[in-house]
Amino acid sequence: MSGFDNFNTDFYQTSYSIDDQSQPYGGDHGGGTYNKQYAGYDYSQQGGYVPPEMMPQQQPYTGQIFQPTPAYTPSSPQSFYGSNFEDEPPLLEELGINFDHIWQKTLTVLHPLKAADGSIMNETDLAGPMVFCLAFGATLLLAGKIQFGYVYGISAIGCLGMFCLLNLMSMTGVSFGCVASVLGYCLLPMIILSSFAIVFSLQGMMGVILAASIIGWCSFSASKIFISALAMEGQQLLVAYPCALLYGVFALISVF
């Protein structure tokens, strides 16, 4: 144990002093003496010393009591919607409803010999077709025929078939919304046929002639609009034939 006296005390600095070794240490191991005096412990450094420059500086409160300074200033609603609400487009225009175009398409269907405007007819306007489908179902209901499911089901199947057929026949292609819009607008003459079914029965020669004329009217108007919108000159009869098959199903629902 004599080598412990030569221990380098600079290895770990503490506040203990090893300057008095008067206390003998003896044990059962016998032999030498081991004397240490533990004294002079500085309790002022028990919590650690922090220099003043490392202390956090506290900022003085410059506001008023119960009136904190706002950290976020909300902006005005005009910053989100523009400088003026007058610059916003009308709600019907945002929804894609244009009454002028609806009226022009309706006149084009009602007047089969009138030239169709391809720029207007190529729009995916479904407001008019939905109204005409509801009107057709309502007139059938007044005639005692609850056929709303058949009207919407046949319309969906017919639009899908015409969509596939026109994409094969045309060079530019057509959207499904445009096909549904044109076929829905051309359903307007069929409402006239179902309205006649409310007044008298169509199960006779007069009803057959009236139904055949309405089918020709609807198919001719639809084919005229399709060839003008898709630039399919010389193919009107080819387009009118599947349209006549579709509107013939609606005529059968109205007659029987």
C-alpha cells in the first residue's frame, strides 16, 4: 500500500486535502499503516457554479396588464377572394349552367332544319338533360306508368353505347359528358309523345304514326348535332340509325 502515497493528486481535482496521515489504519491484514484525514470539504460548490454571463437575460414586459400583444394579425377576407367581390364570377357560371346556351340547344332540337352551332353543342351541359329526363318521367307518371328506373337505366346504357360508337367513327373523339348532353336534349320531342299518352291511348294506328314521327325527329336532331360538333360530314345516316334505336325504346315505354 505504500504506492498509494505517491498517487498524483492532479489527476482528479477535489476539495479533499491529504496532508495529515496521523490516523493509523490497521486491520486483520496486518502490516503497514494507512493514514488519511478527510477534512476541508467546500460545501459552497455542491450545487455547481454558473458564471454570470451564462445566466439567461430576462426581457422586461412592456405591455399592459390583461392586454397581451397579439402575435398574429388576421387578414381581411378580401385578400383571399380578390380585391373586390364584384370580380367573382356568377354562381351559375361556376356550376356550368348557361341559360342562353340551354335555350339555343333547345331551339336547335325543336327546329330540326336549323343549323347547329358546333362550339355550343360540344359542351358538357347536363342541366337541360336532367330537366328533360325528369319531365319525361313525370309525364309517364301522369299516364299511370312509374318508369323512372327504366328511363335512367336505358339512358345510361344508350349514352355508353353511343360514346363507344362515336369514338370509333370520329377522328377527334368525344367525351362522355358531351354524348349525354346531346342525347338528353334530343329527348325533348319524346316528352311531347308521353304528354299525348296522358290524353288518349297510343295503342293504335294513330299512335304508331305519331311514335314513328317522334323517333325520326329525335334521331335526326341528335345526328345533326353530332356531325356538326365532331366534323363528321356525310355520316349523318350512320349516326342517326343507333340514335333511332335508342329513342325507339323510349317510344315503346310511352306507348305501352
